Amino acid sequence: MRLLVSHLLAALALFALPARAATFEPLGFDQLTARAEQIFVGTVTAAIPTRTARGMIVTDFEFADLEGVKGEVAAPRTSLRMAGGTVGRNTLTIPGAPTFRIGERYIVFVEGNGRVLFPTLGGPQGVFRLQVDNAKSRTLVLDYNGQPVQSLPAVAPPLARPKEASPRAGFAAQQEAFTKEAFVAEIRKRLGVAR
């Protein structure tokens, strides 16, 4: 009877897990840069789902064509282990948690790879997708949601009350999106690394 109850509780816990959303501490660009153990540019070449010894579904995302920005990057390939994925008929999806697409190129800020469920620093905040702009022969930086990065990520201040909001808010001049080279240069500038 005890064994049946323990299996039933384990099954209920497993079904309840996907309903939870992952939340991450808001981080600004300086915090991302300073706290990251590793920052690299790479292309996702594979996503290999598996189960850990404890039964959790994880996916190892393999990256190639690497460019190290901070920390040691194992060349010619490196991988990130993230919670979630599909093994057989079982899928673990965690709303709000970042993931990667095979064939896409990213700038990734990493902390705790192999030790934590989501090694991208700040969750999706530490993932920037690169998009080639053939018309202008450049590569643009997009945030995790696919929006062009036009200013360096900052921790949002507390929301102002409507009466305190500036009437000119939202009418600022449109900034040019960061190119990969300019974005990486900003990271290196914060790290005090010349290149």
C-alpha cells in the first residue's frame, strides 16, 4: 500500500511539474556580463534529449562554429544541458524557460552549465539570436523574443504611476539595432578586454 501511495504521489508531482512556469531574476547587461562564467557565439547543431539518473528529461544542445568571448570554450564544440525535452512519448515543457533551435546562431551567457537546470544566465535574458541581414551585409542581434536589440539590456526600474510618467515617453528617436560585432565589443569593453 505504501509503495502504491508513493508511486501515486510521484506521478502527481510529475504531472504538476509542466504547469509551473520558470521565473528568473531580472538582470541588466553589466550583470549578465560580470556574472557569466562563459560567453560564446555558436550555432546549434544538435539537440539530444535524455533522462538523468533521477528520471528528469533534459536536452543537451550542441554548439559548433564557436567564438569565445569570456571564459574557456571547448573547441570545436560545446554543449549546454537544459531541463526539458521529449524522450519517447514523454515531454517536459517548462513555460518561460529558454530553448534553442537547430541551425540558429546565438550569443549565450552561461552560468552553472551541468550544475543547474537552466545554465543560460537569467534564463532567456542570457540568450541572443543572430540574424543575417543580407541587404546590408551585417549580422543583427535579436533578444530571445526575436526583437532587434537597440539598446543594452537594463534592469527595468519600478513602474512609474501614470501621473508621473513623462508625456514624451515613447517618442524617442529609433535606435539602430546592434550588430554582432558592436554587441560583442560592448561585452569586451565591460570585461576590460581589448581585441
